[in-house]
Amino acid sequence: MSYILITANRNYSSWSLRPWLAMRALNIGFEERFEPFTKPSNYVEFRAFSPTGQVPVLLHEGRTIYDSLGIIIYLADRHDGIWPKNADARAWAQCATAEMHGGFSALRNDCTMNVGVRVKPKPMSAALQTDVARIKELWTEGLSKFGGPYLAGAEFSAVDAFFAPVAFRVRTYGLDVGDIGQKWVEHILAHPDMQKWEEEALKEEWREESHEQDLLSCGAIIQDYRKG
């Protein structure tokens, strides 16, 4: 049985982007099933296929693998390239991925992902400043220590997939992640699969009102490239 990956809206679903990008970039074939956000809470509808009522979900050989990190761990048992081969780079990448998965709440709340817009953000809270400073520090560490152009070395790995939604946020809100970090942002945004995700995001014609309100709470939209 091949993989089936369930994802949601391209503009909003940062969690969906992570395994989608990892699998595409590493040539792990899958069939995609799209379940869009249609209202503030899709919990009841999503519970039909997801034990948490959330996306992403990977279906494989009768198993339901949920949560973006759970999916990456599952894939790492079956495919090379999820983590760097170098032991030091692999340890760093796994820690950075876990940190991204469990942290940076101010960044998530104050800079919600919306791929197709550019925003003049509100003044940064102290918590957001701390998150952005840590992102800058972490990216600079990985890129300097392992040589880039990806966060843990010469090859794409899961840590790049987990921070890819942040790259969209950096562009949307004009966040300062330093010169070294900005080079990675430009590099990952130029990745063909990131460009594919963005292309699909810009074609989305519907808006989910609660996500749009979350965006407006983050700042003023100065450019909107989305269709419709």
C-alpha cells in the first residue's frame, strides 16, 4: 500500500507543509488527500480520519500516523535522507526539529502563516522578539557549523521541512533573521517544491474567516497575491 498524506489549505496549514515538503523533496511517493479548513473548528469532521481532529495525517498499510513529527519519525524508519548522515549534524537537526515542534508559540500566534500576503506587523511583543532572536541564533549555528546551504549541511533534511513554514513567515512579516538566516530563507523559498506549494496557495479562491481574522490581528495587509 502506498502512502496517503492528508493535508489542508496551502495558505494556512503550516503543519501540513512539513511532511508534504519532506516527502516531495526526498522523492518519497505519496497520494495526497486534501481536507480544507472550512470553519473555525473542523475537529468533528477531521475526527473521521484523524484521532486528534487535526492534519496532517499519513495513512500506510492500515496504520494512521498523525502529527507532523510522528509522521517524520515513521518515515525515518523507512527512508534515507530524513536525517543527515553525519552524526553531529543529525543530532543537531533532531534537536532543532523538536524545538520547532514544541516551541516558538509567540511566533505562531503573532505571525500566523498566510503564504499569499505581505503584512506590516504590529509592534513585536517581548515574547516574539525572543522567538525571532532564537530562530536567528539557531539557523546561524546550523548553517555556520555544517556549511549549508541547508540548515544541517549540503542536503535537504527534515529540519528544513520543519522550519519551512517559518521561511514563509519571515517573508510575510519582514522578520529580521540576520544575513546568514536570510540566505537560507531565500534558498528554501526557491526550492521547486516550496514554489509548488506557494503556486497552489495563490490559486486558492476561498477564505476561512477565522484564519483571516487571525491574520488581521497580526498586522495590516499591504499586499495580497491570492486569487479572488
